[in-house]
Amino acid sequence: LRMERELGRAVRNGEIEVHYQPQVRYSGIVSGAEALIRWRRPSGELLTPDAFIDLAEESTLISEIGLEVLRQACQTLKHWSSDPRTQALRLAVNISPVQLLDDSLVSSVSSIIREAGIDPTLLEFELTESALAAGTAMVIERMEALESTGVSWALDDFGTGYSSLATLRTLPVRKLKIDRHFLIEATRQESAQRLLGKIIEISQVMGLSALAEGVETPDQRELLIGLGCDHFQGYLFAQPMPRRELHAWLDMQP
Ligand code: G
Ligand code: G
Ligand code: MN
Ligand code: NA
């Protein structure tokens, strides 16, 4: 309960930080980054989302916190837009299924985008596949409303949730983020490798791009390139890091 009260104050006190993990195309070119929330406690301690996102979702604080992440992400896109080296970079922001239940979400998102003065097509929202378990019709309606503001959708942790292939065809989704467990298994087992290949094929047949999560080794990247995967994210390239460090990392790229 104490943590819940502190989390409630975190946004006002400027304790919400956003870290960024690069996303890389098969060509090696950086396509953008995923924004990942961190909570900087007054003690200086940095908390990762597993320590507080569940709490935020149970208490509906997630709406406020999610919008704060979006605000910071839009400031970053604004910053990037003034430099030719960064102006084409895209930014992915996680949207909690609980945020989708909030009637004011669409108007809040629209005003944040408008106030930031950014190109909304550079913004990608990620929804975890398990969000589709309940209230699908409403979820799809909200996703479409947000899509019409210019942002696009990616399905996060793909392959671990409940969405059927039939549902997938009806979703306004442009990208599948393949859950990293498929890659882990594929590195160990021939049959899992074929399964990963089929998942990538499904994305291609549906006209979607496929991003592999959790790419940690050059061998995994080569395997994925061979299977036709077009985007990667993982420790092989970089860990999530503060914006300033991301800029230093970008400067080091060939
Ligand atoms: O690096 P990492 O520990 O950041 O992320 C752990 C999990 O927390 C991921 O599954 C990610 O989807 C989730 N997460 C990270 N940032 C956000 C955010 O801003 N909002 C929501 N709802 N989830 C996030
Ligand atoms: O939203 P999502 O579940 O996709 O968030 C990505 C999560 O995966 C974050 O917690 C991030 O820190 C973590 N992550 C990113 N790259 C790697 C990786 O290469 N290996 C592992 N084990 N985790 C990763
Ligand atoms: Mn994500
Ligand atoms: Na994920």
C-alpha cells in the first residue's frame, strides 16, 4: 500500500524515466527503439517494470503513468526530428491492456501527439497478445481509433497469448514481435527452428513485418536472417539505456 501511494506521486515528482532499446533491420541499419519505463526512486534506486507495472495496472495508475511515458517518448521523437541522422527513427511505446479500457485514452493520446508536434507515423504502439483474451471487440475498436491518429500497432510477445490466427487477420496490426522463447528454443532444437520459420512465414503471408525479440548472439541473428525475419531487438545490439546513452550508441554505429 505504501508503494502504491509512492507510485501515485511518482509522475508528479518526475520519478518516471524512459529507457530505450534499439531495434535493428536485417540490413544492420537501426530502425528505431522501444521505450521502456523505469522508476527512479527518491533513494536513487532504479526499478524495472516487473517491480511495479502489475501494481499500476491494479490501481488504474497505469493510465497516468502510460501517458507520461508517451509524453517523454514524443519529446524524444521531437528531439530526433531536428537531426537528419535521427529524423527517420521510429519509437515503440508499450500500451497496457488496462489503458485501452480508459474512455479518455484516444483523446489524451491525440493531444499529446499534437502538443509535441511530432509525426505520428513514427510512433508505434505495442500491445501484448494476452490483452486480446477479453473484450476483443472493444479492444479492436480502440486500436482502430488510435490507428486513425496516425500511429501503427505491433503485437508484443507474439505466440504466447490467446489470439487465434482468425483474430489476427481482423486486428489493425502491422508488426509481430515474436516472443523471445521461440528464439531460445530454436537455438536448441531443429523442430523449434522450423516452428520459428513458420511463424515468420505467417507474418509474411499476412503482410506484416516480423521482429525477433531477445537476439543475443551473432548465430541467432544469422539464423533469423535465413528464416526471413526483418527486424531484431536484443542484447546483441544493446540493452535498454537512457536517452543520452542511446545517442552515444547511435553515434558509434557505422
Ligand atoms: O526491460 P523490461 O524490464 O523493461 O520490460 C519488462 C516488461 O515491462 C516488458 O514486458 C514491457 O512490455 C513492460 N513495459 C516496459 N515499459 C512499459 C510501459 O511503458 N508501459 C507498460 N504498460 N509496460 C511496459
Ligand atoms: O515489452 P517487452 O516484453 O518486449 O520488453 C522487452 C523485455 O525484454 C524488457 O524486459 C527487456 O529488457 C528484455 N530484453 C530485451 N532484450 C533482451 C535480450 O536480448 N535478452 C533477454 N533475456 N531479455 C531482453
Ligand atoms: Mn514491448
Ligand atoms: Na515482448
